[in-house]
Amino acid sequence: MFSHVMVGGTDLERSKKFYDATFKAFGGPEAMIDPTGRLIYQHNGGLFIVTKPINGEAACGANGGTIGFAMTPDQADAWWKAGQEAGGTACENPPGPREGSPYYLAYLRDPDGNKLCALHVLG
């Protein structure tokens, strides 16, 4: 159903540092930079793009929105650690299985406040 996800970034060098580190943690590549300066990540058939907002206003995270990435628990732990070391912020509970659910989850906010999730279905 989805072709890509795009988020806004205020400082694309800072965003590249964060996303290169977190994508590397689960086997993804570093960003390609298109002619307009957007950061483009291609992995497992999906596209994730970071761009300065076209309207010139500051980038901000979607209130209530979360972007999820599928990975193993070990990858989720590495992703969570790499994200914090590269300027992200941990949010919600530390990585781990969630009581009453079949999921292993880890959450981060990128440097612009976008909420990200690493998800693995247990069992």
C-alpha cells in the first residue's frame, strides 16, 4: 500500500547523522542525496525520505504519529542505542517485549521530534 514515508528535517546534516546511524543498526544503507538535497534511504523495497519543509516553516513531529520499522530484537536494541548516540531521544519504555502484546518494541524521537518505532512480532 505504501510507496514511501517522508518527514521534515530542519538541519539535514544533523538528520543524516541520526538516520545513517539508526539505519546502519538494522542493515540499511547511508542516505543518497537527491539534487534538491533530500536524504533518501532505500531498504527492503521501501523509501524513507527526509526533506526541509517546502513551505519554509520549521519541521516538526506529527502529534500522535509514529513511523515503524520492522527488525529483530537485537537490531531494535542496536537501533535504539545508535539513535541516542546520534542525537535522538529515547521515549516511552526501554526496548523490550510489551506485557499483554506479542510485540518487542523500541521508541525514539529523531532530532526534529518525529516519533519512530522498532517493532518485532514475537513468537
